Amino acid sequence: MSKKNQSFAVSLKKDGELVKVSVEEREIGQIEKNQGAFVGTLGKQVVIASAQSEDEALQALLSAYNLYY
């Protein structure tokens, strides 16, 4: 992930049905499978509630994080 000539390391850590998303070793959110769809949350705010894939939820999380960072 990059922002204005800066690069950030993104890592994913699976914990059962939950995937924790970290940027520069700081947890920013999580992705959870819920009734066939993927839900991405940034902190306590739901960023995407019905992603078709884990990758789609991840992209939404990273986009939202870029806006708030």
C-alpha cells in the first residue's frame, strides 16, 4: 500500500473465520465471513458489509484507512 510516495507494509493474520489486517504492524481492522458475505471493519466502523470476497473487503479497508490515516 502506498500514499504520496510512501509505502506501508500490510499484513494479514488469520484467526479462524476472522482475518486481522495490520499496516506497519499496527492492527487497523478485520475481515469476517458472515452469512456468505465478507464484512470489513475499520476499528468499530463497518466499511463494507457485503463484500463478495476477502480481497474485496481488504481493498475497501485499505481505501478507507488511506482516507483516515
